[in-house]
Amino acid sequence: MHPYINCDMGEGTGNDELLMPHIAWANIACGYHAGDVATMQQTVQWAVQYSVAVGAHPSFPDKENFGRSEMRLESKEVYDLLIQQLVIIKEITTRVGIKLNHVKPHGALYNMSAKDAVLAATIARAVRDFDTSLFLIGLSGSHSISEAKAIGIRTVSEVFADRTYQDDGRLTPRSQPGALIDNAGDVVKQVLQMIEKGAVTTLSGNKITVLAETVCIHGDGEHAVEFAKAIQKAISNR
């Protein structure tokens, strides 16, 4: 089976409709780090048009920093944040007549939950309580996956096409040099290595194990459309 290509969308980049033909799952911002109801409605409509599964892309309430600043919140606050954002997007998908497919936390919420079992468990619980049929996308090998599995949530282990990895399996923070891969050839090489070898070469040159059930492309990336086309072609030609 080919891994799904997923993409973070509804973030006001102008790439969304161009990306739709090349992806399988869309993670749509729910207004807390980017987007608004009108953006969500338009992005959902494009997803329907191109037969792309619609998911929620919830975040910390942090439009100022695009959801990339770490916030220390109580578990109940995190739980409520998740539910609020899922309600917003579900209203839109219900109106259009489609079912919400998955949830993928955004930015700092995603990265913090990958390494924090308590936060990961809170997110998983919110997803389960909202709709037990939803998939939860999380970083391969992280707490996000293990905590969700522990309570019976369907998980999808994610790898990143355009980001570099640290030796502990985490993504290189965007604040550090070499965090982003900006060459289509290098992106495709990394994706194929992760899919075919179950491994990725870290920034320091070591190889670590990953499970590539879905491959993420960042819709706000400068080369997003080029990368999406190249990855889709490489995967389908395997």
C-alpha cells in the first residue's frame, strides 16, 4: 500500500487548490493558529472536489506565532481546545455532507505531544470522546502514537518530507540551521528512504527507524506544490 500524502491547509498560503490533486488527506486549520470559517469552508469544498479526505488541524490559540510557540496549559484546557476546534470544523463538513476523517495537531501542540505522554494522552482522549472513528496522525515512534493506541484510537504514523530529523526521532526545530529541506531531489530521496527502508538519515548522519504510514507536506512551504508533485510521482512509480 502506498502511504497517504497529507498536507496542512487552510492557512492562507494560496497553494491549497493547487496542492489538492497531489494529496490524499487535507489537515485543515481550525482558526486558532490560522484560517477562519470562510477559509475552512473553501478548503473543504476543494477537498470534496478533488476527493481528498478532510481532517482537523487543531492548535494552541496562537495566531500571532502561527501556533508555533509552546504553551503550558492544564490538561482540561488542552482537552477543551481540541473539542472546540473539532466542533467548528465538523459543523462545516456536516453541512457539506461529508464525514470528518482524521485529526492532526499543529505546530507546537504536535511537537510537544510527541515528547509528552500526558499531553499526548489528553489529545487522544479528546479525539476518542468526540468521535471514536477518527484517525489520529502523530509523529512516528512518539508518545502521540503510543498513547492513542493505548486507548484504542486508530493511529497513522507520520513522517515528514521537507523536515530534517534529530537522532532521538524528533524533527529539527525550525529555529535551528538545516531544519528545512528545500530541494525536491533531496525531499524525494528522504521520502523513498523512509517508505522503502523504514529509516531516515538524521542531520548528524545517523540512521533511525521510522514508520511511514503517511507523508506530510507543509502547505505553507515555499516549494509545496513542486514537492507534492515530485513525491506523488515517486510514490506512484514505486
